[in-house]
Amino acid sequence: MLGPVTGSMTPRHASMFAEVYNFMPAMTGKQGTLGSHTAPELKQIIAAERAGTPFLIWRRADGSLQITHLEGDRWRLTIGRAEDADIALTGDSQVSRTHALIERVGGEWTLLDDGLSRNGSFANAARVLGRHRLADRDRLCFGSSELIYRSGACAEAAPTASVIDSPAALTLSPMQRRVLVALCRPVHDSESATPATNREIAGEVHLSVDAVKAHLRVLFDRFGLAELPQNEKRARLVATVLVSGVLSAREF
């Protein structure tokens, strides 16, 4: 049976893995942590989820988000500091040139560290000595770099990160649609923008800020995002709306 072999956990890795899926916002854009995500990045992740195949989420040394799909015709990916590695963590001096492998065994993807790395590999805070079978949302650590494994759309969805599969099935009031349009408009117009603030939404739809907050609370709940951290809800809602087609282009 495949499974993790655990070892000691340092305080650094304990804090690194404190949040299983909600990425740590204080470190956005630095290799070594995934950080929080912008709405365009969340759109990429949602699109990858819908593809239905396993994938890895990580950041390059320049801070750009990368999604590496684990295709059916490949059975092994290399992880290391070398530039020719499949997952090239070139900006992390704590990663060995040849650090670890992602391998498919039968129908399962696994992390393999057989002692090639100097500083070891970790899966959900436990050191991997040998082979670890990957499960959806596993957080993998190599040196100071993090990767997230996603098993694809077929995985059991987390209640705090659901995606609207059938936009037509979701009925919104006219004011809810106006609030959504105002929230999403900056990101719709420019992928480098951030979602509109409550005050900006209030000015566009002619409501008080408190009324906007009330509408957003309802929308977070209806889109299955109510339990996400406050600083992640807005970007996730915008990404979900823009990817799923809840709003039409003419509404902008």
C-alpha cells in the first residue's frame, strides 16, 4: 500500500502548513509560498479544475502562477533547482538540483523522495521518506517552496470552494446582478485590476455601503464561498462569475 512515511516537523513547516488550502496572503508573489491569488489567477485555477485531470499549482521564481497538468501520457515529473526540471524551483537555494519526483503508479499520482534531496520533502507537514500517495489539496513543500496537488473536477468538492456548474440554474435578483457587475467590472476590463471596493460598488449601483455588504454576504453564500477567509472571498467570487458565464458580456 502506498502511503506517507512521517518524520519530524520543524516549526517553520508547521506554520507553513497551518492552512490546508487557503493560501497565506502575507507572502503573495514570492517563490516559496503560493500566497493569496488574484482574480485572474483564480480563473486559471477554476478552468484547470473543470478540465477534470490532476494538476499542480506553484509559482516560478518571478512570482508568476504556474499550473502543471499531470497528463495521461506522462508518468514521471522531476522537481528540483535545475533549470531543466519539469518543476523548476530555480530561485530556491534550499532545493537540491535533483530533489524529488512526481510519479504515477497505476491510477494514482505519488510524491517520491528516496534520499536525493538534502533538505527533504514534506507533504502536509510530514516528511516524506520514500513514496507518498497524493490526495486532493495535498500541500507539498520542497525547501521553502510550496506546491498544491489537485486531483481534478472528479475530486470531492470542498464546501467552501464550490464552483457553479450550471449558471442557468442560479437565479439572481436584478440588484444582485448589478452588484456583481460592479464588483467584477475592473477585472473584466483589465486582468491586472482588482475587484471593486464596497464604496465603488455603492457609487455605481446607488446603494449605501452597508446595503452593498449585505448583498455581497448573500452572494458569497449562494456561490458557496461564505466560509472562505474574508480576504479571499471577493477574488474567488469574481473568478467564479467570470469563468462560469453567470453574467453576459453585454451586461458590462
